[in-house]
Amino acid sequence: MDVTVRIRRYDPEVENPESYWQDYPVALDGSATVLDALIKIREEQDGTLSLRCSCRSSICGSCAMRINGHAGLACKTQAASAIDGNNTIVIEPAGVMPVVKDLVVDFSLFWDKIRQVEPYLQPQGEQPEAEYIASNESMLHLSSVTACIMCGSCVSDCTVLEVDPTFLGPAALAKAYRFTADPRDGDSNGVSQERLEQLVEPTGMWDCTRCGECVAACPKGVDPMDRIMALRDQAMSAGLNNSNGARHAEAFVDIVGHSGSLNEALLPVKAVGITNVPGLISFLPVGLRALTHGKMPPLIHHNIENVKNVRKLVKKLEDPPLD
Amino acid sequence: MKYAFFPGCVARGGCPELYQAAKLICQRLGIELQEMPGASCTGAGVLQEKNEFLGDTLNARTFAMAEDLGMQIMTICSTCQGVMSQANFRMRKDPEYLARVNKELAEEGLEYKGTADPKHLLWVLIEDIGLEKLTELITRPLAGIRLAPFYGCYLIRPTDALDMADHPERLTALEQVIETLGATVVDYSGKTRCCGFPILTINETNSVAMVAKHTSDVKDLGADAMITPCPLCHLNLDGYQPKAQAQANRKIEMPILHLPQAIGLAMGISRQELGLQKHIMSTKALTLKVGAG
């Protein structure tokens, strides 16, 4: 299989360093991975090509990079599945993190965020006489999230981190969930109230757009976005409802539970809070522009037909009767 | 061909021009639309943050209504499509879960049998109608127009719920339509990224930064307009572009077309009928270039 590997290169040691593309023709056997191709290039054609790799079997998490525009492990990606119609594979360093050289990026941002969520058990209830005991059942749902190999693929492709490096990001939030969902963390009921209080702050769980890039990028099935959604559920269940995100979700359920469909004029008002005057004023220019262009959502919102059936469902499933 | 029509809340609210343009092009394509006035909101992924089971039950309720009509569902919103596909995926792979949902629907006399296969207009076009049929209806090809696709996350991810393995054509559907209309595709990595809409009321700065990034990127590539199958992306990319311009401190002025508006333009439908005067970012230069006034 004759393949062209197009690599985004960068050398910080030249005068006026700038990134550039370089194409390498390489002959591969059908079972070669993208990492095999890169190592072959480095060994046979260009010893200056820099990349990180170690285990070659999706365990160490060293070789995360962008393959055809999306983050993944080079060692887990078959070259044959990555070639386009012209037998070309496009390789770039991981996104979001600054490039050190070629395909090597600086992971400081990644590790800073992991440290920020204090990734160790913090039991706060009474100390047991012997060891902390967690049942098998209570740990099963953590098996996928503990599979994280810290490769940074999710961080590379996070759409929020791309515009705001202060966001905690998918890897750290998934790691935080690994502890909030652990029965040994937090109070004697396993509720990690203090963690959740920190995580609902700006730059935390509510800043995720739910775009799903991290789920697509993760090579280990950690599904960070789903963990972030679970964190939101935990926070609301723990009574942490005084954030724009929680208000937005609650307002959404209220509105759909009342009229069956979304009232776009009312949702932002309820989401920022009716007493939040500066927040409400910030919507005015957008509202006015919408009004003058005939795009203002109807102020008198019509209910769907037989709305009582939806109201009943929402009421029942939101406030289930106690057994 | 007849579909149970699920336009979504935004096409009835903040983007009425999408609804009217979709109706017009469907008429010409021979797509009959049966409204479902009793169908609720899908939950848009937001309601699911609070209560996924409730969200799935509401969607099963809509699916059951379509089954009773004997029709498949068509939507014109990427977000509705994604949320319905995800709900359907969970229910169809787990009969016990579906039974739990149906227990809730029984009170209303409804049952979801698991046969729904909701499809976005974009998928209906390439899978059920065929691009040949669309080609026949083009009277004003968009020759010389450079269109940048913007899918909306929910029409791209997660790939299992969206059945991408069986339908790889869905990943390039928008580009195929752009080419069929006679326009040129502007390719860029942002086409499958997030528009920022879901965090608009939570972190407006970040949301607007995403608008600035995508609209600037395609501007720099010489696009005449962006085209999106998602009204929520439209609301952000169009409605918040003035703020994005201020934040990025540059003029962008990128028209954001709904998928049916671009198709309608190529079918010779007027600017007014397609609601192109209702956008925040002017579409005038574009429609003049197309010859639509």
C-alpha cells in the first residue's frame, strides 16, 4: 500500500518559526497503523520528525494527535482506514495545547486542569473502623471512566477549550465525576457536595456545549460529555440550582411541561433569572434586532394540542409519587 | 412521498422563514407533509440534562403518533434530529427500557412499537428523494456562489445513534446538495464543530467567540454564505454575528442560509417567499449575485 503521509511540522529552533506541511511517500503493509507509518518515516526518511509514542497498543496514551482533522491515537488507527481517495493521511499535532515541536504538544494545560479537580478520594463522613467498603454494583458504572489513559484527545478537540482555555474541559470534568460518583467520596451518603459546589462555578460543568467532540475523540469509551451531563444531574439533585445552567435546564422543563413546546421568548428570561437586570438587559439589542427583522418569537405562545397529556407526563416523571 | 412533519419549536418560533421555505421546496419536490399538532418538543438535549427518561418518553410519544399515521417522521432541525435519533437508539436496543416508556404512554392510549426512523430533510433529500430529482427542479443554478456547509453537532455526533456506519453519505450530505445546486463548496474544519448556541445563556462570551471563529474562517476562504440544516446554529451564527463582529473587532457580514432557502433560491423561488429579508445579517448581496433580486 503506497501512502502519502502529510504532516504538519513545526521547528521552534529556526529563525521566525512557522508551521508548514511536509509530504512523505511511504510503503506500508495492509495491517500497518498510522503510528507504524510515522515511525517508518522517522527511521527511514527523516530523523528530525518529532512525536511521542511508547506502548503501541492504546494503553499509554502518548501518541494522541489529529488524524484527518480529528484527535485519536495513532497506534489505534489503521492506516488503511485513514487514507482518503488519494491514498493520503493528514497528520497534525493535538489541538488546544501549544505545539513544542512537530507532533509533540505541551501538556501543562491538561495536567493543570486534572490537578484542579483534586483527583483523589476525599471522604468526609465518619471514618469506618476498618477499610472503606464499596460494593461491586456501586463501582460498576465507574469502570468506563476509570479507563481514561490521559491521552488528551478529548481536550484536543473540545470546542469550548478552543475559544476559552479557562474551561475545565472534558478530561478533568470526567475525572471529577469519577470521584463525585464514587460512594466513598463526600459525606456518608456518598454526596460530594463541596466538589459539586466548585464544579458548578463558571468555567466548570455548565460551560460544556454538549457538542459531542470529546465522545467521538475518546479512544477508551470514557465518554466525557456523558459524565458532564451526569455531573449536572448530580448538582441539580444536590440542590445546586443557582447557576445559569441549572436555571436554563429547569426553565426548559417548566416551559415544555406547561405548553408542550419551547417558548423562546420566555426561556432566556427564566434562564438568566427574572431578577437579574443586567443579564436581562444584555438580551435587549438581540431582541430588538430580531423584532425589526420579523424574527421575534411570538410573545403569545400557543400550547400544543392536548397539552394536558404532556403536562401529566412531565409532572409524574419529574415528581414521582413516593412508594 | 408523505411524511409526518416535525418542524421543531424554533422553525415555529424564532425562525419562521425556515418553516415557510421548507414548505415551499417540499411542495416542489413532491414531499407531502402531515403536521402533528399534538407532538411535543424533543427536549433539545436540555430537558435530558435534568431527566433523560422524561425526554425519551416525550419522543416515544411523538414516534407513536407517527406510527398511528402510518408515516415516517421528517424534521428540518439538526438538533431535533439528533435528540430523536438518540432517544430512538436507546429504546430500540433495550426492549425492557422501551416497555418502561410504553407504560407511561399507556395512560394516553399510545404505544411506541419501535418502527420510527426519523429523518432530517437533508437525509430525505439524498436517501429517499434522490439528488437527480432535485437537479430536475433547478431553474436558477447557484453558479459562482461559494457556500460553506455548517451541519450542527447533532446531525454529526454521536455516530452510532445517527446510524453513520450504514449511512456514510450522511457525513457529506450538505456538500452533495451544495454541488447539486450548482454552487461551489467552501471546505473548512469548522463545518462539523459547535456553533455555541447551547451555552448562549450560560457563557455568552464563549458562545459568541465560536460564532466569530466560524464566520471569520469562511469569510477568509471567500465564502458568499454559510448554509445550515440547523435553526439553532442559524440563530447563533446570524443573530449573534453583530456581537461576534464587535468581539473579533472585524467586519464579517456573512449571510447564514437555512438549507431550504438555498435550495429554494436554486429552484427560482423569490427572496421574499423564502423569507431572506428576515435575517439579521443581510442576504441582499447574495441574492443579487444569484439573480434573485
